[in-house]
Amino acid sequence: MSAPRLTASLWISAHIRRCEIAGANASVTRRGDEQSGQILLCLRSAGEHPWMSLGRVLQRATLGDGAAGWTWLIGPQPQEWETVTAKLDRQIAFDPDLWVLEIDDPQGRHFLDDPVA
């Protein structure tokens, strides 16, 4: 028997609270399936200029050793926000049950305990 998992909506609510406690802004930009929707974390930060916005995207995954974790959807390097949103649009078209949680933190933190590969 497998261990019980948190529903997607409960995990999202808890993660928003964790971000807020640490002083970051977090908001749901797309609601997915309440029970088991895939979750993408969009890490948004300012670029060199105040009008520039950069982002990185993490997705839940099972890592090579079978443990739960996260992987970079585009890559670990920040991308222009237009590139990020275009990738998100393609993912949403592929998986309509997808959740998108946007985290706006000047330090670029994701606030995850699970490993990021």
C-alpha cells in the first residue's frame, strides 16, 4: 500500500502560506484538478532592469532513485518571462489539469524541501 498523498489544492495552499511567512509573494495563476493535478512552480524575479522580468519553472517529478522531487522544466537558468509563459501555455494545452503557482521572491527561492534535480 502506498503512503497517502496531499491533494494538489492542499499542497498549493500550504506552499503559499510557507512563501508568505518567508516574505515572498505567491499566487495561483492557474487552477488545476483539485485532487491530483500536476504542479508547476514559476519562480519570477527582476532582471538587470526594473522593467525586465525573468523566470524559471519547476515541475514535480519522480527522481532517478524513485524519490519524489522536482526538476527544471526549461532549465535552471532564468529565462525572459515571454519564454516562460510560452512554455507554460504549451504545457497547459497538453495537460488541462495543471496547476501553476507563481512565486515572486527577490532572492529566487522556491521554498521546497524535496530535492531539485
